[in-house]
Amino acid sequence: MRKILIVGAGKSASYLIKYLLDKSTEEDLHLIVGDINIRNAKKLIGDHENANAISLDVFDKVSRQAAIQSADIVVSMLPARFHLEVAIDCVTYRKNLVTASYVSEGMQNLHNAVKEKGLIFMNEIGVDPGIDHMSAMQVIDEIRAKGGKMILFESFTGGLVAPESDDNLWNYKFTWNPRNVVVAGQGSAAKFLQENSYKYIPYNRLFRRTEFLEIEGFGRFEAYANRDSLKYQSVYGLNDVRTLYRGTMRRVGFSRAWNMFVQLGLTDDSYTIDDSENMTYRDFVNAFLPYSHTDSVELKFRHALKIDQDDIVWDKLEELDIFSATKMVGLKKATPAQILQKILMDSWTLAENDKDMIVMYHKFGYELNGKRYQIDSNMVVTGEDQTYTAMAKTVGLPLAMATLAILNEKITTPGVQIPIAKDVYEPILKELQDYGIVFTEKDVPYLGYNPLNV
Amino acid sequence: MRKILIVGAGKSASYLIKYLLDKSTEEDLHLIVGDINIRNAKKLIGDHENANAISLDVFDKVSRQAAIQSADIVVSMLPARFHLEVAIDCVTYRKNLVTASYVSEGMQNLHNAVKEKGLIFMNEIGVDPGIDHMSAMQVIDEIRAKGGKMILFESFTGGLVAPESDDNLWNYKFTWNPRNVVVAGQGSAAKFLQENSYKYIPYNRLFRRTEFLEIEGFGRFEAYANRDSLKYQSVYGLNDVRTLYRGTMRRVGFSRAWNMFVQLGLTDDSYTIDDSENMTYRDFVNAFLPYSHTDSVELKFRHALKIDQDDIVWDKLEELDIFSATKMVGLKKATPAQILQKILMDSWTLAENDKDMIVMYHKFGYELNGKRYQIDSNMVVTGEDQTYTAMAKTVGLPLAMATLAILNEKITTPGVQIPIAKDVYEPILKELQDYGIVFTEKDVPYLGYNPLNV
């Protein structure tokens, strides 16, 4: 039997393991699922005969190397910063490797060694990054095949709550790492390309420069710019496009409300608040407002951010109970971002039966025979429950399919890579359709970038 | 003769040198003024018989050590980051040292060595830091001497243009390092204490949380919070105060207008703009506004920042010619902050006959016999011309007086220090009055922090 070592049995491993176990007899596979907490691994494999769970501490060199040496291929589901140890062992013991993470500098540096040994290290093959690369490259390659010249590419992804579980005023719940949501967009300005001009948006304006997207059957969404819109410009071969933009999708109204936290400074993760442990939520908010011996925290908040009496954003704040004088922060030496995260988790944690949703939206503008065209393409995937989430599905299935394709020598080009080659993405996108991961394409008039929103 | 080595003959050395030369015969002093450009040094000493200029590169160890070894005391007028080499040599050769700069960690680490050798390293004895320490400690010590308990301390300083040279709509010109003005307030939130609560202001709100100050004969000023209000809390012995705030003074209206640049992202110094060299001022502004194939940069700017048609801030922008489609940035790979600085320097550089002004304002709140009192104290110093500026005067005179006091063994406590001891500040503040550097004190009702401004 062919042995697949899966390192890390966290949240996003459910579909990956299910897919491979479903194929295990037919494909002659045996899964070794290693996690620092062996119960995580056992839970996901159940009593399947073609799998076993092991306790695996990735920092324990001896057991890590033994596990890797005994496998035919390795899938690392660890957080991105822990991949490198595994990757180096995979070079040493000549094992192929699959991850859903961004290619780090350390990973990229292994490229020559990986290539020389004829190995395949496939990365960025989850959902974002992953399905976004594959689905974008498929359309881009098709446009090029018919002689078109790409002039615009915009791509948006969002991890959201499914409509049937969408029951708060923010139309948002945490379906992934809450911390990443709280600090999203921080750092240098977001940079992108609009009609041949580089544009820059500082963090404090990011959530006020959104644009709208419509998905049939799912209504309206909005998107704010990612910091890294130009990251894949050369990788996708888009050096001559006029417009290049990558964004994050939310339900309409989220960003305007979120901007209140940004403006007040509640998302800052760069310093700690004195005596945060003993603060109430109200004390926390008040620390960002001027002192007054008469005026309420509420009025100071409304005044500072110029919130009218009948503005819906106010209801969103109240829903979070952020002005509570009894709820305690209870975190020692916490940053504003950590405290805000705690307050949001009270309200935005998925309930037992809540379902999540992944949405993706691409716009492709191109020129052909002197005319300009646009294709819009979108995908919506809804989760089944809190184990079989849309996130786990869209991350895990492409990972699993790539793993099997490498084992079966369907993917053969060696090196550290991401799934942008046709022979990689085509069979995977096709098989994903069987699991309901489908892109809907339509031709729309080419308008250029966001021409109606100033 | 007693030899004083002055390292660095830059902008702020004029009064320092003049004061010491005026006293040189009576006090038996000889000045050695060293600068990397010997002409700077020669210009400031003229043909005075008690001084000579030397060419001095502070990174040339041999000549630096020779100069220090031959002196009886050293005054370092270098930028703060270059003091340490000089300071270490002063320890080696047992020379006292005087600087106007903040005590760096490296400088503080010399304290034990300095103390053991019986040396005096007096720092922070310019204007801010310097006169602010001395004038504040004088009042605080007086309040304590009569049994009062400090409950509030607020301190504000501004380097501005003198009223007679104040001829632009911003009521501001660069009288010191322009770069520091452009990036002022960046980094973590400003933190201070208001009525026993810590308060935090993020950068994007800093210029909208100003307060007003009135100085008789000079009208109204505004101030925004410094990042480091709590820095001297324990040094001044103010651990039990209810309110502690340090701020920067500007003429009223400056901060609201400056905030436009902050909001748009023009003060960001953390990344470079593509092809900045070939941009016009208009292109630069437009890079921070959405693309439009019809709307003007002006209207997009007004819309983005919600600037009404008749708002005075608009005239301030136009005065800077920031929408010029012909003026070129001309700086390669520049940050937004560097480009903004260049645009501002077109308008805010002091003209030949312009005079500068230093303003300082302290508020002292205290309790005595169960009652609360407040003393307000302020100082205004106007420059004479562009060599004998208010900045050079208020930095140079206390430095010079401290240097002479150390030489004459009037200051005797050894160690790395700042001028907060009575025997240090009292004679200096008294002598400064002879040069027109005078604080005006008045008793005012104690109101606590800023009670009328939300």
C-alpha cells in the first residue's frame, strides 16, 4: 500500500482525510495521520482500516524524520511557519510534499534541491491560495488560447457565514482564525493597479474604499482591497494588464461598520493596555475617547465618529454589547486587537449548527480583435456542519486531489511550485465539480475598473 | 585657558558659541569648534581670538580622540545618534560632556562608569528637552515646598514662525527638521493620563483631538498629543497625578488641515511610490484617490475627505499648489512622506528675513489644604534672523550656561543626568531671563483635564 503521511489534523483536515479514505481501497492507500494531540487524528479517521493515527510533535526531530522516511508522500497541514522542517526532511528522504500555504522564502530556497532530486513540492493548493489560482489560470489560458490579450484581472474571496446561519446585524461570523480578521489590512498601504495607475490606500481608508459584487441567488457583497494585489502579476503573466486588484469579500455594510473600530484604534496590535484584565468592555471603549465628567461613553463615541442618531452602524455596536459596564475583558496585558477579538468572539462564534460559506469572484477583462470583453466568474460553497465546513472542503479537496495525482504520476514537473499549469489545474477543477465546487461564468460588458464608484 | 570642544557647528550652535565667546576673556575660555565642514565652524567663530576651528569627522577615531583628549569639557551638538562615540571617549579621557539630546539607552548605560570617575554628563539641556524640564521642575518644587500635592501636569511646546513672518494660510513654516514634522505622531497610539484614566489616540485621530491654549499678546494656539506623555512621570515624581499630558503646539487650524494628509496616506514613510521621479504633484495626490475617467482630482479629493465647497482647508491645499499638473516630484523611489515634504518645502521654507518663534505652555494642578489650584506658565521667544533663531537661542543658551557652570564647579553631582535638580536649573533659569527667555505665570481656576472639549 502507498503511504500518505498527513502532518496536522486540525480544522481543515476533515475533507482531505475523508476524500483519501474514500479512495483508499481502490487506490491502494494507507493514511498515517499525525498530530501533537493524537485524539484529533483519531477523531478524523474513526475506525477506518486503511488509516492509523500517531502522536507527532513536529519539533521532535527523531520521530518526525522516522514518520517522513516511512511515507511515500507527505501532506503538511501545519501552520505555514512550521512547514520548513518538514520540507527539509522531505528533500533529505526524497519525498514529495503538498501544502495549502503560501510559498515562504525558505520554501522557495529549496527549489533547486527539490528539482535536482526530481521531487514535487506543491504549495498554495487550498482555496485562497489554491482554487483562486486554478480557476483564474483556467480562464486566462482560455482567453489567451483564442488570441485575447488580458487587460484586467480582479479577484475576490471571502470566508463568510452561510445565508441560513446569517443571523446577526454584521452578517458575519468567524469561520476561520479570528485574529487574522481583526488585524486584516494593517501595515503598509494596499497597492493595486487601476487603468494603468498604481493606487494606494492607507489602512485608515481601506474599509471606506469598497466596491460591490453581485452573485445571483446570493445577493450583494462588498470587497476591500488586499495589501498584495500585485503579488501574482508576473506569475500569472499579467505584466501588461491595465487593472489588477485582489480583495476580500464581506456582506454589504460590514466594512463601514468595521471602520469604526479602525478609526478609534481598537484594532491596534502594537502595544498593550494597562490593567486590561480588570476593564469592562465599556472601560475599553472609553480609553479611546476623551475624558468627560458628564458625557456618556455613547455620546462621546457618536460625536467622535459623527454617527447620526438613526445610523444602522449604531445597532451593530449595541448588538456586540461593546458598551457593557459589567462584562469584563479579563485578559492580562492585552493589545487593543486582542481585547476587540474577545468582544467579537462573544457574538461572532459559530453556533453548533451554523454553516459557513466560501465565496469567490473573478473578473477577467481582455482585448480581442480590437474589442474589449469581460468575463465574470464566481463560486459559492456552503458548509455542511462545523466539522465538514466549506472552508475545510475547499481547502482539503484540492489538496487531496493533488496528493493523489502526484502519487499516480499525473503531475510530473519537479520543483517547488503552485498550481498554475494546465495539466495540474484542469483535472482538479473538473473533479471538484463532482463535489459541488463549481464556477459560474458569464460574459458582461467591459467597463474597466469600478467606473461608477468614486 | 580652559578649553571647550564643541563638536558640530550646525544650525543650533550660533548662540552657544556667541555666549561662550562673549564670556571667554573674563572666564578664561578657549573654544575649539569642530565640524566635518570646517567652514561651518569658521563662520560661527569669525576672527575671535579665543577660538579656533578644526575639521572634525566624528567617525575618524584618531582625530576625534585627539580633540577630546585636549579639551577640558566637550559639548556635542551632533544629531543624537552620533553622541555615543564621543561619550565613550569622554569616559576614557575623563572629560565632562554636555548635550541637548534625549538620553539614549547607550548613554544611560554609561551612568555607572561616569559616576565612578566623578564625571558629569549633562543631557537634555536645550529647549525641548531642556527648558521644559527646568521650568516645570521649578514650579513643581515650589508647589511641593509649600506642601502642595501635584495632581495635574500638562506641557506643550511648539517651534513656529514668528507673527511678523507668519504670512501663509497654515500659519506654519519649517523652523527645524522638516522630516520630523511630516512623520510626527506616527507609530503606536499616543498615550496619556486624564483624570486617572489612561487614554489612547491612534495616529489617524491624533490631529482631530487637539485642545486650545491662549497666550496673552500672541492669541490662540492648539496642541496635539505627543506619543510619550508618560515618559517623565517618575523622573518628575508625578506618580500620583490624575492628569499627565504632553503636546505639540501649532496655530489654530493647522491640525485639522494636516489631518487631510494623514487620512489620505500622504505622510506614510514605510514604502516607496513607483516612478515617483516622473510624477507631477497632481499625479502624486491622484495615486491616493480612486480611478475615474471623468472626475477631477479635486472633486475626488473633496469627496473622499468630505470637504465642503466653502471650507478653509481647501484654500490651504491650493496655497501649496498640490494639484499642480506641471510641478514635478523629481525624487527617485521616494516614500509618500518624502514627496509630501518636498511639496511643503516649496511653501514652508523660511525666507531670508523670516523669524521663528518658540512657544511653551505648562499647566500645574495641585491640592493644598483640601483645595485645588492651578498655575499656568508660558514662554514665547522670537528669533532675530536666520542665524540667530529662537530655536538656536533656546537650545544654545542653556547648553552654554550648563557648560560654564560645570567648568566652574557650580554643578557637581556626577553621573549621566538631565537638568531637574534645583542647583542645576535655578541659576540657569535666572540667567536666561537676562536674554529674554522668561516664563509668565498666573493662577487660574483648577478645572481638571480639558473639561469642555469632548
